[in-house]
Amino acid sequence: MADDAALACVATNRDVSESPPSLFQDCRDVLHLSLFFDGTGNNWERDSATNSWSNVGRMFDAAIREKGKSIYPIYIAGVGTPYNGKAAS
């Protein structure tokens, strides 16, 4: 039982290929989605003009600057901000 748990941990922590994703993915590909849910009244796009981002906005900004390894950051603005109909990615 403990061996199965250890093997499961190893499988989830395997290295990700450095090659960029292709149009034809298979189930062996590993994708890392990072979802950034901002707080009430916070909007990364609106606050970009003054660089007055929340901590969540700063983490999203750092994530979009980091390229490679199939990492896909997605930002969701806080409640009470204008909705533009799309999630930033």
C-alpha cells in the first residue's frame, strides 16, 4: 500500500519535456494550469496602467513572463470589476 502511494507521488512529479506543445497532443503530455482568482475589486488589466496589482496580480504577471514547460496561467478578475467576456491567458 505504501509502495503504491510512493509510486503515485513519483508519477505526479516527473519532469516535463522541454519541447513545445504540438497540435496533436496525446494523453502522455503534462500540462500545468495555474488559475489566479483575484479578490473583490481587483482587475489585473485595469491596474496595469499604474502597476498597482494585488499579490494575485503580481503572481499572474510573473507567471506570464515565465515561458516553457507547458505552463498556462489563467487570470480571473475579482468580483465587482467590469467583465470583458474572457479570461486572460
